[in-house]
Amino acid sequence: MSEETRRGAATEGLRNPPSAGNETPGRETPRFYEFGSYCLDPAERKLMRGNEIVPLTPKAFDTLLLLVRNSGHLMEKEELIGMLWPDTFVEEGSLSNNIFLLRKALGEDPDYIETVPRRGYRFLGAVRQFPPTASTPPGMPPEVGARGIASLPGKVQPLWRSRAASVIAAGALLAALAAADWFYLRVGRGGETIDSVAVLPFVNVSADPNTEYLSDGITEGLINSLSQVPHLKVMSRDAAFRYKGKETDAQTVGHDLGVRAVFKGRVTQHGDSLTIATELIDTRDSSHIWGQQYSRKQTDIFGLQEEIAKEMATALRLRLTSEEQNRLVRNYTPNAEAYQDYLRGRFFWQKTGLGLNKGVEYFQQAIAKDPGYAQAYDGLADSYIWLAVFGFSSPQEAYPKAKDAALRSLEIDGTLAEAHTSLARIKAEYDWDWSGAEGEFQRAIELNPSYATAYQWHGSVLATMGRPEEAIANYRRALELDPLSPIMNASLGQAFYYTRQYDQAIEQLQKTLELDPNLNPARAFLALSYLQKSMNEEAIAEFEKQVAISHGHVWALADLGYAYAMAGRRIEAEKLRDHVNQISRQEFVPADAMGHIYVGLGEKGKAFEWLEKGYERRSLGLAGVDLKVDPLWDPLRSDPRFADLLRRMNLRP
């Protein structure tokens, strides 16, 4: 038999098991295979040990059938995966899991399946084949029929015996089904709903950086869709994208993120065509739950994402109402080009820095193509917020634009949780409308209880209002949804700093920097915590790293100047004060950043001058208004001017 013929015979029966009605004329396909004490029946898809059914998952059965049909021959891993999961992307771990299940079912003495390192597997047992004319599986006593139901050929049975035999047969069948059901439950395939999942960043197989936005966008789209489903824990984008560009093991990801399943995908673009291969993996044993491959035109990306979301919900065994199904597959624009611009906008928005302006351009293009695109308006609002927060635009210029965009988004779609969250931040940081901000956060969380950012930003507002216990509770909820997010972890450390729990703050912020050594907010609050414990040299070292990482951002320079002043290094502090003052004559500098240096130097009059400038420019809200709770401002608290400032900002002194 040639290798090609052998492979063709090996795959026969996997999709369409042979039966009397569909066999090819003139070609005999073996009805049974026997090895040791086992009998393999491809038509009935059963493995028998004597009179007992050995329960196997469907894929484990198919794997055994391929190996048995090729007994003595090496089956390469790629060859097996291609036969078992045609047109579907799966990882090697799915095949390994099938081999593990087979070895467990067959026992190890003798060891029927040989592993050939880095190559594949070989079936070692001596296999006997029996033609389709055999009416009784070999190895069974003559009185047992092909389905294992007892009979007494050649004799007329009394009615009671016939009924007794039927009862025994039914009992045997029920026992076999119960055993199989028990097995499926044990391996997680018995109908149990999967209540938590991480959608990992899809791999851009094309390796074209200009199409990276597409693979990222599809990932985010699925995360957003699934997060609309009640009682399903979906890891946030930040948690998922920690694994971007890394080799990942499903069990490790499951342990790190606390999820039952991991969803992976690969995106290949050829001109205007997309091929997407997907796989859902059980994190308990890295077994394959479901997978599919899709080929579509790029203009059909909406239908493609809908189809993936629907099939994934089925694979997760979710029971959805019609309303929940509609939310799962909801599209926010019918315009494919507008959607492409939106994905590009979000891609650049995630880059922050100068990428924010590029993001603004793409969101505006999306809106021009579809003026009713609520998500694009929300993306525009978020971009303007970050432009102000990172000092690339003045708050007076950026926040009104952000507010207009957020309100327009909600005018189009009042159920968009992200837009409510954006508006809440604007109300807090620019309008100082604390109750209004809190209402928007509560509405966002009501609409999407899995939206970690809403809990995080709500926590910041609660901390600012002097409600530390509620703030910490929100941060902890955000971390439940997104345990490995550096910014979520940093927020909890910041809350400990605000509540004067400096040792806990230091511990939490050090852990955060292990997740992301370049996260400047974590480094800044770690240094501030050191200063409160008079660990001046440690604080200066952290602020110096912050200056290096941020390439000399004014906030980092101001913080370092404050640390120099607190450490008694006045000359160095004054040099940085003068340098930042010089920068402020040419570009926007947050007023409270300058206030830091003057507080450190003990120049209260100058500190209040800058705080007044911040009040007039509406810039005291950047990165969270902390005047009421930050220990840094303690030297000013007894001054009536400070209490008056808090009152004007709608904060009770």
C-alpha cells in the first residue's frame, strides 16, 4: 500500500462512518479491529473491552482509529492534527490531551501508543482486521450480538425471559450511557456552562504591521461582545494583551487569570480576504473544546465577528435570552470602512503619546463616513481626555471637545457603558460635578458589570471625595475582573497611599512594577510613599527612573524636584523648579505639578499661586483630583485658602 493510499484509508470513516448503505462497491472496509482484549468498531463508534464499553470522547475515538488503522507506522503530529481537525486551528496540546485520554483508557500494560520525540505517535499493538461480513464482533461469545444484547439463538424464549432479557439489555445500555456521561462530565464536556474566559490577542500571521490594528480590533470586538453577557467573567483588554506576541500555555493563562477557558485565533490577510482560525481551550487540561476556520471578504467583517461570537457562546454552553443574544452580536455601524477607521483609531489610542492625535484623525474619519456611529464618538472623547491628562493639550481645549463627543455618543446610544464611563470622568475632572460623575459610573456598571475600567475610575472619584473604603472596594472589584492589569494594581496602591497605609502601598506598588517596570504612575506613588516614610534616597532613585522612562516629562521633573526639596537638596530642587517654570512659558504645564515643587521648598505663597492658576485653567483634575486626600498637600491644609479652594471645587474640606 502506498503512503498516499494508506493516508486515504486512515481518514475514511472519521466524518462519515462506514455502514451497509454507504460503502463503496468493490471495496472492503474492515468492520472491526481487534488488539489485545479490545475490539474497535468504527461503524458503531465503540471501543469494547470484552463485553464492556470503554468510554471515549469523540476526538479521542477518532485519534485511536487513525493510530490503529496505521498500526506500526509513525503518524506525524501535524498529519494527525490535519486529519482530526481539518480546516481548524488547534494547538498541539489538544492532540497531546487525546493521547493522554487514550493511554488512561487503554492502560499502560501493554503500552499501545509509542511517543516518538518531536515527531509524533505510533501504535504498537498487533491489530487484526475483520471484514464487513462479520456479524459478530471478534472476541465476543457467540451468544452475544453485535450490540452486546444477550440472545438465545435456536430456542424459543418464554415471554418472561424475553422481557427479562430486554430489561437486562436496557440496563446495560443505560449503564454504558451513564458511564459515558460520567466520563464527559469528568473531562468538562457534559453540558457544564463555562463561566469565565480570556480572549487572547489574535496573531497577525501576515506579519504586516499595517494590518496589526485588524487582529487587535477583532480581539477587542469579541471581548466587548462577550462582556455584555451576564454571569460570564470576561478578562479585559489589558489582561489579555499582556500575552500579545508571547507563546502561551492555556493552563498557565488559566491559573494566572483565573478563567476556565482561553480563546485563541490567527488572522491571515490576502488582499481583501481574511482567513481566521480559532480555538477554544479548556484551561484545566489544555484540551480542545471547539475550533473553527473562517474565510471572508474584509468587507464582511461584521458578519464574521457575529458568527464567531454566536458559535463561541454555544461552545461556552451559555443560555442566552433573545435580548442577550442581540447584545452579543450587536453592530454599531453598517459601514465597513467606518469600522476599519474605528479599529485604527482604537489601535493608536492604545499607544497614547503622539499616537493620540492619529487616533483622533481616524475617529473623525469614521464619524464622517457614519455620523451615527456611537462608538466612534466615544473613542474621540477618550482621545481628548488622554490628550489633556498626558499634557499634550490644555484641559480648557480638550475637555469641552471630549464632553461634546461623549454626549453625542450617548445621544445616539444611551446603553453604551463606555460612553457613560467617559462622561463620568469628564464630569469629575473638568466639571467637578462629583454626584453627576458617580451617577454616570453607576449607570455604566449597571449596563456592563464586567467593565473593569468603570470600577477603577469610579474608585478614583470616590477616593477624591474622601470615601476611601468604597474606593478600595471598587479597585478590588476591578482587580477581580482584571487581576494582571498594571494600572488596576497601581490604582489600589495609590489608594493605600492616600489612606496613609504606606507599607501596604509600597508592597502593592512594588508588585505592580513587577508586572510593568515602565508604568510611571506606579513608580511615582511608590516614591511618594517612600518620602512619607523618610526613605528619601529610595524615593529619589524612583523619581530619577521616572524621568528617564518618560524622557523628561514635566510631571516627572516636578516630582523629582519635590523629592530633592524634601531630602534637603535645595539647590537641585531650585534648578528643577526654574527649568519647569521655563517650560511653562512655552507649553502647557499642569499647575499642581508646579505646586508640588513649591510645597517641597516650603514656599506656600507660590504654591497657592499655582493652585489658583490650576483652578482658573480647570487643570487641577488631571489624573484624578487629589487635593483633598494626598498627604503631599498636608502643609497647606491649615491655611484658609486651601479650604476655600476645596469648597470652590465642590469638595468638602
